[in-house]
Amino acid sequence: MSADRVKRLIYRSCYTGTKELDLVLGGFARARLAGFGPDQLDRYEALVASENPDLYAWVFRREPPPPEHDTDILAMIQGYAGASQG
């Protein structure tokens, strides 16, 4: 695992362009990404590369994600988002 890659993904997660996503993804990334393996980082990176409206809808369960993003990573983010809202 590359520390530079994790730092880059944390930065990207904190500055998505949508305040709600910045808060959820930024907090999630700071808390969890350092413990991810390469495959999990690949899935996370692919997910956060999605368009913001889609990503927002998936994270906050407004729409079902496409199969390629319906992964353990999205489930973890959704759980984090639910816990941080409660």
C-alpha cells in the first residue's frame, strides 16, 4: 500500500465539490483508508471517480448503485454515513 496513494485519496474525498459528500467521504477516508488493502483502495478509487450526483444518490441510498459499485466499500461508506447522521 502506498502512503502517497492514501493521502491523495483522502484529499480527493475531502474536496468532492459537494459539501455533504466532503463531510462523509472525508471523514470515512481519514478513518478507514489507511487500513485498506490494494484491492479495497482500487474499489474506493473507482467509486469516488463517479459523478457527484450519482455518488451522492448511492451513498445516501436515494438510488441503487450499478453492480460495479455495489461493493463492500460502498456498504462501509453507507454505514458510516448513517452513523454520522444519527
